[in-house]
Amino acid sequence: MARAGSGHKLVLHEGMMSEGQGTSTGEYSFKAFASHDYYSAVTESLIEASEIAPGQKVIELACGTGMASRMILERLRGARESMLIGIDVSSQALREAMGQLASFRDVAVQLVQNRAEQLSVVVKGHVDRVLFTNGIHYVADKDTLLDEVNTKLTKGGLFAFNTAFFHGSNPPETEQFYRRWMMRAIRTLKNKYNLTPKSEKVESRRQLTAEEYTALLQAHGFTIVRKEITPVPINLQGWLDISGYEDFIQGTLPGVPLEPACKSLQESVRQVMAELHLQAVPRNWLSVVAAKA
């Protein structure tokens, strides 16, 4: 495995690819939604279940601006052999992560611009853990991804991921909320901007069930250690923030320019939550930890 050097071991390798897989930066980024306490809590829970300890080598896929990376690094401190390799498609996010992680001077950190399903290109040795927080739904070729993860893990090593975009993420009692929100957003989009969404869906909307994820992992040589579905209440500000995220916008209103789509989603969710007298709407998070056999 390539080492990150000596002393202050924080290295950024960017420019290896163009941006574009499930990561948005700038005005329509995921950052606002990721700042909510409930998002931090589900991320922390997954990292805790991954049993990360000092001395381990860890890959974080879709590391973004480094929110989960900080949680991982806190658990890796205390051993010289510890190392974190953060991989993301966005050079802008990685540059921000570099600033966020600069204080961790006792752990080797390598930030690499690359796609999640191309681990062998940038990681030459083996690691103890691979984590993928709320991003696996963006990967179209999950077979290749799991083959790559299996190849990079040591025997008994853990692969952990979570997602709020799976078939089952919307609890049955939220059906009225979602249906009314989407119908209102489409109507607002038409009336105010004379726009209509296209029929095709982006990859984040082609969702697997929890059982399909289990079968896929087992087919690629993994044993399920832990699988949980946790309902997380999301308040109005959370729905406003996720409505300002590029990938969510493209998933709900495909083919529509970001600004009018964002405004239509945000205006509509305000109205619908007020009409239904809702303080929060639950969203299910699927969390899975699997071991390499």
C-alpha cells in the first residue's frame, strides 16, 4: 500500500478523474443536510458498529468533506500503524476535507480522487475496514464494487455501509406525505416555471431492498454481521436542506434545472408539512456490517 509519508501524514491526490458520481459541491451540495444531528448520529452508529481501533488501515468511500472521516480518525488515534484512505470523486470536496482533517497529526491520511468501484487503481495493499456512508445507492455496478472491496479487505475484515435510499426507506405511514409533496412540487413547477420532469430516473432512485443487499453481499463472499433498519425523524429544515441537494433534486424531479426544481420542492414541502400538521417525517436508514469470509 502506498504510504502517506512521514511527519504530518496528510496527502491529497486529485485530478485522477473527472467529477460526477453521487457527490455535489458548491451551492447544491449535501453539506447542509449532513450537518443535522440525526445524520451525524446514524453515521456515528455505523462507525461504532465497524469496530475501528488504533493500528488499523481503513478505506472510506465517498468521504466527501470529511465529516465521517473525523469520527473514524478519532478511533484510529494511538497507534503509529493507523491509516485512513479517503476516496471521493470530487476534488473540491477533498480539498475541503484536507482542511477539516489537518489537526489529525498522529494518523496517516491519504485523500484520493477516484470512483468507489475502482479501489485497485489507488490501493495496492490490504486494509482492515472499508466504510461507505450513505452512498452505495449511487453505484450502478455494485458487483464490481463488492469484488473490489473483497479484494482489498484482509480475511475477517469488515465492510460497513448505510443508506437512506433503498426500497423500504419510506415507512408506510409516510405515503401520504410523499405523494402530496411530489404532486404539489410538480404542479408548482408547471405553474410557476412551465417545466415538467422527465420520466427516467437517476441511479439513486433505482433502489434495492434490504434482502437484495444481503443476497448481493453473500454472493460476493461476505457474511452478514449486523443489519438494522432504523427510523430517523427528519424535521422541516432537514427536508428543506435535502431539497437543496443536487442528487436528491435530480432523483425526484429528473431533467429539471436545479434552481426551479429546488424552489418547487422547498415551497411544496413547507406547505404539505403545514397542511398535515407534521413536525417531522421518519425516514428509514439501512445499516449493514459484513465480514469477508
